[in-house]
Amino acid sequence: MNCIIAQSGGPTSVINASVYGLVKENERLKIYDNVYGGLNGIQGILEKKIINLSKMSSEQLEIFKNSPSSGLGSCRYKLKNYIENKEEYLKLIEILVSLDIKAFFYVGGNDSMDTTAKLSAFAKEKNIDIKFIGIPKTIDNDLMHTDHTPGFGSAAKFIATSILETYLDSKVYRDNGIFIIETMGRDTGWLAAAGALATLHGKPCADLVYLPEKTFNMVEFLEDVHRIYKEKNHVYIVASEGLRNEDGKFLAESSISTGHDNFGHSQLGGVGQYLKNLIIQSGITKRVKALELSVLQRCAMHCASKIDIEEAIMVGKFALEISIKDSSSGHMVAINRDCTELYSSSPFLIEAKKVANNIKHFPKEWINEKGNNITEEAINYLKPLIDYNYDLLPLYTSFAL
Amino acid sequence: MNCIIAQSGGPTSVINASVYGLVKENERLKIYDNVYGGLNGIQGILEKKIINLSKMSSEQLEIFKNSPSSGLGSCRYKLKNYIENKEEYLKLIEILVSLDIKAFFYVGGNDSMDTTAKLSAFAKEKNIDIKFIGIPKTIDNDLMHTDHTPGFGSAAKFIATSILETYLDSKVYRDNGIFIIETMGRDTGWLAAAGALATLHGKPCADLVYLPEKTFNMVEFLEDVHRIYKEKNHVYIVASEGLRNEDGKFLAESSISTGHDNFGHSQLGGVGQYLKNLIIQSGITKRVKALELSVLQRCAMHCASKIDIEEAIMVGKFALEISIKDSSSGHMVAINRDCTELYSSSPFLIEAKKVANNIKHFPKEWINEKGNNITEEAINYLKPLIDYNYDLLPLYTSFAL
């Protein structure tokens, strides 16, 4: 009796920690003879690209836990409905049955939960004795019904750390300009919001934080930037890549139409670049820098959040444990926040179909009235998810002998 | 009897560690009553923006040591010759004398060493009893007569770490594209070369590494990229921002002429963006990502090299110690590599004017014949400067049950 685990969608720093947790827990509980690993998600399993994770040494497993990015490979493959895609369903089941697999674990986001729900429903209908269980991961933190997702905390920690460090870097001269940092988050503002966690002596580094949940208002933006620049001779701005204007268009997209590279291709400059141009054009100052954190934020394992790693392991372990229960198929492991002050959490099950094809937006009530920062309540939610404790002391602000 | 220290030029992660070393050593040796800190370099000292570092608590000093970026503020101020600028020289000396300052320490790159040499020569000529001593810093590693510069090791470590992590991130799918990472280094290739330090199971992550010391050849570049892409379905490229074509023009500059943003401004896309466009245009693949590490590489203190921090402290301490010797004025503290295998180093003095207005290029003999990577000898030079020990294990390369 065996089980299999595979990864899907975009990588995170701690996605392998969930695989580690599941394999380790099986070593302890000995539920399955072997934990197999499917390479490149469903796509690879359909081609029988499968390895035996139970043959890994303890040392290999520890190293694997600390390796960022989907160590089993990933895919961007969305399973169609059974009616449209009968052959694939049957082929997959055939492969799983031939390996005596009783449980299939899929580590992924909402597309993967859609696959989990579909396969589970199919197995139940056809009386196939295989359970399909989802394990959450996404740096975007956009899955419904879970307090947060493994992967988010580490991305948030890297963002906050980089903001503190670049904030200091952007302030060393007498005449400092404007610094813009662009985070991921095409649909939701969770990652950009994490930028508000960077503080120096208790004060936030970022003056302005913009999330996609609030329509971007160019006039108000320039007013705010101008006011702060006049006051402090420095502005630090955090912007999500997903910012949209009143027409619902991505800001980054709106520059495509006229921006062309030297080969005549239109070029997507990114939100940071867009805002930089906007500020320069407005005449506030020409000293504007824009930095795109890009994929660094989803793979900077060297800066991972300890709690995030622990919870990624926890959801993997829990998935293994509950897979002996009949009722677990078609469910995803979710995280409940038991306590925020002395932070603690525990896993529970939620129907995968309730998570699939849904997006958990950053709550509008956690965005301030002006729409240019987040509230204290949001900070309290975010803070425990990163073990961010970075006490720094630049001296250039004081000058008295 | 007092001394003063100030910082100049671009920040690094460990520039404050040199100030820390100097203050700590003075606590031990009690050479000066007070170590003053000049804010924003010479520029701030001329405005009497000076603080007393000897009043900092031990705890504050430790935090200061761990703070990236010039904690005393910086300036981009190049002192003119005495003849053109008599008043400024006299004003500076007047301020220093009024504070009973006997030694002036300037932490910076080759411009700062030019300032150090000029002020020292002036003081000697006028029989003023103040010594001017340089302390090296620059992530670029481009100062002559020192084995390397404090600041470089930490930047190199962040670059190597980010390359390993983004390498893993860029390989998770079945069809992987081409990844380009752009490092700083407008004149020299030291930082890009550090990219070759990123290895996985002993093999380098980067397929191609391009330095400004070698003229960029577009045809050979595309040939190499095409060959490797066909072979591995993936190419990882490290490129210095300072790459130039046969006409001696920066690649990034050559795209200015036709690239315009949506405000009609010409836009400097960066080398990464330029190479990305080149590959797409060549038809090799459209799946190309370019990442610019930008200022992150000079302020990522959370990923600093231990040896770099230690050596930054060492040069600060040594500067303090030798400042009691008359002959020390007009010199910079340099680093000698005593042993590469069991790495050890020691400080020594070099005339500041020999460092000023000079650039130490990456040796041509350390670039391979094809000009697309560095040699083993270069790796051996670079390796000890970062305490990079990152053992990772992705599994997607193997598939056997």
C-alpha cells in the first residue's frame, strides 16, 4: 500500500518542506510502504515520471527541506472535466492502481485544488479506492478558508527585509530621491501589504503602500508623493504589480501601447517603472529609482520565515495522518490561527472545491481611508507570520556633538 | 586629543563594521578621548554636522555594526585641488583644529582616497598636525593594491545565493526558458564573476558569465545561447551592467536611441533587458526572464559574508592603531591575502594616491578563451571571500522508481 505526492503551480521557498513533513510522518507512523513523488505534477505522473521518496536518506531529506522552489518539478496543467477528458482520468487511475497507491497528495494553489476536487469526485463515483487530498502553497496568500498559506510568510519576510535594507540604502545622501519597490501579487495585495512590516525604531519605512484591491488614483498618488517629498526629501513607495486604473486596466499594461524596445516589440515596464515615469513626468524630481523584486521573493530560502517552514511541515504531516480517514478525500488541509498574540496555529480540513477557482482578496477594511496604506489590524494579522526581528541603527538622522 | 571618521561614496553592507572596529579599538587602546563621526562625509563636516561615537553604548555599537548602508550618511563630493579651492581646505582644517582632531579617517573608494591624499599633502605642507588615513570600501572590488575590498564579499555572497535560488526557480517546468541576471559593475566584472560561485552538486549554475573586461560579441553570444538551449532546454546567464559592444558603447545605452516610455522619455532598459530582447528577436525562444539585482546586492546585510564583516572590522581597527605613527598620513589600509587554502589575511598600508583615480580590472587571464565564463584560478580567488555553504537538493532531474 503506497501513496504519492506531487507539486503544481508556481514555486515557493517552503514547498519542499511540506513534502518533507509528509515523508517524515510516514516514517514515524508507517501508514504506507512507500511515499512516491510525481515529477512535474499530474503531467509527469501521466508519463510515469515517478520517484520513491521513502528511499531518501535522513540527510538527503533535511537538505531537500531546505531547498527552495518545487523540488519535484511543477506544471501549469489544469485538468479538464471528466466528460471532456475521460482518457486522461482513466490513464491516471490505471497508473496509480498499478503502483498500489491509496492516497494522492497535491501541493498547490487553487488550480491544484480544482484538480484535487475533480479527481476525488471521479474516484468516489467510480468506487475507486484512492483518496485525493490537497496541500496548500502559494506566496500570494490568496486561498479561501485558510488563515494563510505556506509560502506567504517567507515571501513576506524577504519583502520586509529587502524594504528595510533598501530604505537605508536610499537615504544616505543629503539629497535623497524617491524609491519604489514592486512586489508580486497580480490579483491580491497580500505581498505588497507585507511591505508595511518593515520598520525602523518602530516607525514604518514605507510611506505609501498600494494594493490592487484599491483602484489606483493618479492624481491622489502624485499629491501624496509631492507632499511627502517636500516634507522629508525622500519617499519610499511599495506597489503591487497588480495595480489597476479606473478602467480596470493594469497600470503596467497601460504603458505597453506606446513603449517599444529597440526591436520594435512592445515592452511591459512593470508598475515600478510606470510610477517612476509618472513621478518624473510630474516634475516632482528626476531622482527616482524603481526596483522589481521579481522571482527573488518566491525563492529566497536563505531568508525564509521559521514559522512558515514549520507550518509547511505541519500541513504535510497532517495530510498524511488524515489520509487514513475515508472522509478526507476531496479536502485541502487549511491553517487555523488559534492565537495571534502568542502565535499558534493548527491544521484542519476544508472541501477542496470550496478553495478551487476562488480568490481571497486583501480585506478592503484593512486598507486605510486614503487607500495608500494598510491598517493596524492588518499589521497585527501579518506580523506573526514572519519572524522578522531586525534591529538596525543608522546614525545620519542625528547631529549633535 | 580626538579623531574623526566619515563615510563617502556608495554604501555597502559592511561599511559600518569598519567604523565599529575603529571605535571599539579606541575603547581598548584609549588613543583618543573621543571618536567623532562626520555625517555625509566631507560635505557634512564642513557644515559641522558631527556626532560623538564614543558616547554610543556597547549595545548601540553592536546594532550599528549590523546595519547595512552608510550609517553616517554619505556624499558624492570630490575635493578639488588646493589652488582652486583654498577656502574649503582652510575651513575644514579650522573645524578639525577646533575639535582638537589629530586624525581623520575616510571610509570610501578611489575618489575618497583622492581626497585623503590631497588633504594629507596639504597638512604636511602646512605643518598641520592632523593625519589623513583612508579605509577601503566598495562592493565593486576595484581598488588597486589591495587583494580585495571590504563590501565585495557580502555583495558576492548575495549574488551567488540569489543565483542558486533563482536557478532552481527557473527550472521547475518541463519547458524551461532562459534566465538572465544582471549584476552591478559598470567598469569591472568582479561582481558578475561572483555569479560563477553558485554551484549545485559541484556544478556551476550559470552557463554563461559576461564581464565588461571582454568586448561583447552579439553573434557569439547568440550562438552559445542557442547551443545550450538546444542541449538543456534551459540557459542561465550572468551579465554585468557594464557590458560594452565593439564601439565601446554600453549595451544598455545602445537601446536608448529607440526605446521610449509612454511619456516620450528615452528609457535605459538595462543589460538584462537588452539581452532578453536580443534572444527573443533571434527566435531562439520567447520564454526569457531578466532580473536586475540592483541595489539589493549592496545592502543585503541579512546575507553578509562573515569574513567580509570581520575584515571590515579589521581595517577599521588597523587604521586606528597605525594613526599614532607619523608616517601613516596619506595612506590607505589595504588587505593582504596571506593564505588562500586555509584563508587568512592581514592589513598593511599603501599610499592613498596610488589607489586614487585608478581602477583594478578583472584580470583578462582569468576570463576563459571564449570570453563567456571565468577560469578555475578566478574561482579560487573568489571563493574564500564568501562563506557560502548552501547544500540543496532538487529532485526533478532524476526519475526512476
